[in-house]
Amino acid sequence: MASNTHGSAQNAHKNPATAVAAAIPDGKTHLLLAASGSVATIKLPQIITALKDYPNLSIRVILTKSATHFLAGQSEEQPTVASLALLPNVDSVHRDEDEWVEPWTRNASILHIELRRWAHLLAIVPMSADLLAKVTGGLCDDLLTNVVRAWDVDTSNPKRRLIIVAPSMNSMMWTHPLTAKQLAVLKDEWKWFEVLPPQIKTLACGDTGQGGMCDWNEIVRVIEKRLDVADKNPVTASRTEVS
């Protein structure tokens, strides 16, 4: 019996889906934070660190393959992917290969399903032009798009959970007619999405125009509000009352 228990613990450690499933009833508030292939991915550490004062907040991160190219330790503002796991409240960082760390067997947990069940909120910051096109076109060829496609979209459910997206792309991509059509799907048809529009700025490529991701401080404020974490945390709630 002891041997079986040890084996189960080892499997849970090796299989990310099993670990996520086990964390669903932990009593914490769950933020699923995702990033796709945009320079604004480098803002993830600031967003995560700004949420450090909420001890009852659990954060799991999803990075698309293209997002990881911006987090290879190439500069001070671009830490490594591994370093994200060391930030406050981060319980795991997931990439596409985590979906199938071992061959699937019947009754085994599936990572994109368990992450959807676990999350109280999904924030995709940034959402690239490519990801916007994939999501609105129904494509699901990686971990993140599978989570989005498997989301509970029952609009009659009062406890339906939200997906926040902060588009980030070159200004010419932003003004392309296809972008307006795709955004209309998220904003007007799919009520489980909230779009945080990009800001006008000089972009990393040198162009100036609308396309820079919404200011990360504003993203943090929206996450705090949607998850109601400040009111659930006695430390920050007390600080708010005093001020």
C-alpha cells in the first residue's frame, strides 16, 4: 500500500495536469495568466510582482512557443522563463510540451481541461495578432488555444468565468480590417471576453501608433477588480480603509 501511495505522489509530481487537478479545491483565488508572441510579454514579471500582496492568490502561467522567445534572459527586463516560477504566488509555468509529458491513458487528467477548471479568471496579456486570429477562427493547436476553446461559454450561467485579453501588435496590424472584425467577435458576440484596448505609443519596432499593450498597471487593476482579491485580503482591505 505504501508503495502505491509513493508511486501516485511521483506521478502527480511528473504530470502537470494531475498537479493542477489536485489544486482546484485549495480554497485560493486562481489567476491563469497567459502570454503570446508579442514584445509586451516582458511585462509579465511586473504584473505578477504587483500582485504579491495577496497571499491567497495562486497564479499559473501559460506561455506560447513564440512568447518564450522574449524571455530568454537576453536583458535585465527579459528574464528567463524559469525565473517566472520564482515570483510571488506563482505555482506553475506551462508550455506546450507540458500537455503530453507522458502518453495519455483513460481517466488520466488533461492539462488544458484542468487549467480551465482551475481558473477563476484567464488573462491573456499580451494577445498577439496571431493569437487573436486563432481564437476567433476557432483554432486550437497549442496549450493556450485549447484552454480558450474549452472555456465554459454558457452565457446563462451567472458564475461564468471571464477571459481578459490585452491585444498587442504593430499599429499597421491593429488598423488592418481583419483586426476590427476579429475584435467585434470578442466584444460583441462572445460575452465571456473583456478586451483591454492597446495604447498609442512608439513601439519596439520604431513605429508610432496604437498597438502597444494596455499599460500593465491598468491590467493589474482590472485583474484585482475582477477577482475581488483586495476585499478578500485582510491586509490590503485594512490599508484601503485607512487611506
